[in-house]
Amino acid sequence: MKWSKKASCWQQDITRKELGLIIIRSLGITGVTAWLYYRSVFMILPLIPMFVWHMKMLAKELEKKKETQFLLQFKEAIQAISSALNTGYSVENAVREAKKELQLIYTEEDRISKELAVMVRKIRLQIPIEQVFQELADQVQTEDVRSFVTVFAAAKKSGGDMIAIIRSTVQQIGDKIDVKREIDTLLAAKKYEFRVMSVIPYGMIGYMNLSFSEFMDGLYGNALGIGVMSGCLAIYLGAYYLGFKMIEIEV
């Protein structure tokens, strides 16, 4: 999937099936909103910005999930590289061995498999290993990978202990993943509450339409009613955005 010419690798990793589900979910929410707030499917057109915003929000969540998965994959990759270095391989050959080892765990479609394949091809072209790792960091744009590459390049030039550096990086990434899991566990209940609360306004409007249809009729098909419902929708979307930001914690 590509959102723009400068799409990140996480955007590119979104499959057609995943994109289709995102579009269906966003279109469904937009359609329900158009009917409940305006009782008109034609109001989907003015609500296209909401559809796009919701779709991008879902895509961003999926991108973060894929980046977290890659971080775990990268941890396993550098562990494999460390094991190969321990047995006497050079860094270049250690990367090749890591690729072979991880082929048993991940498919060709997994991001780490793609990146290791690119790295091996560059090594065959005799591109310096420091540049190979730097281009990996530029590609994935992940803080932990950039930090590892910076320290790795400095140690390579100064003749530092590569194995110790890799072990330290593995420990840091492992700690970060553990912290994120703890935060996700603590926030799980809050996220569930947020999802329930975000559905309640729709449920209330639907209930009012079914139980007090004559009372609600005055809010549809006229300028004043459209204005009132648009104001309610704007307040809801603002509250939803603030709530989403409150439960979104970066590690």
C-alpha cells in the first residue's frame, strides 16, 4: 500500500486485504453517521473528510503494530548475528547466516526477511557494511535501529567489541518491548472503556429515533436541525480525538 511518494515501509507493508478492511470499517462508520445524524445516505459526500480521517487513523494504528513487530524481528536478527560472530564469522558473513536462520521463522513477506535480503545483496556488491546498516536505518526510520547503527558504525571504526554492543542493543530493545507490553496491559481496560463510550452517542441517537421518532423528526430535513446535528457531531469528533490521544502513549 502507498499513501504517497514518500510512503514509509510500514505503509507499504499494509496489504490489500488490510487496506480493504480499513476502507470497509471507515465507510461503515461514515455511513452510520450520515444516517443517524442526518437520516440521509447522501450526506456521506460532505462527510468524506471524516471518512479519510478515520481511515488514516486506523492505518496509523496498523503501522505502529507493524513497527512493533519489526522491532521484535530486528532483535532476533541481531541475536542471530551475535551468535554468528561468536563462532568466528565476520560481520558480513554473520548477516548472511542471520538471513538463513530467520528464513526458518519468517516468510519472505515479513519486513525483516525483506531487509536482510536487501542487505545480503548489497554485501555481494561489496558495499561497506556500515553503509548497509545505515541504509537499513534510513529505510525503517525506527529509533532503536538508528541508535544501534550509530553505535555499530563508531565501534567498527574504532575496533570496539561488536558482540558486547549487540548484546547491549538486544537488552535495550527487550526492555522497551517489555515496558510497552506492561503499558498496553494497563491501558487495555481504558481502551475498552473508550471504545464503549465512543459508541454510546450513536446508540442514544438510534434509540431516540426508534422510541421518539416524532420528536426526532424535527432535527431532520431542515436547516436548523442540520445545524444542531452538525454541532453535536463536531463536539463528538473533538471529544473522540482528545480521548484517542489520551490513551495513545509512545514508549
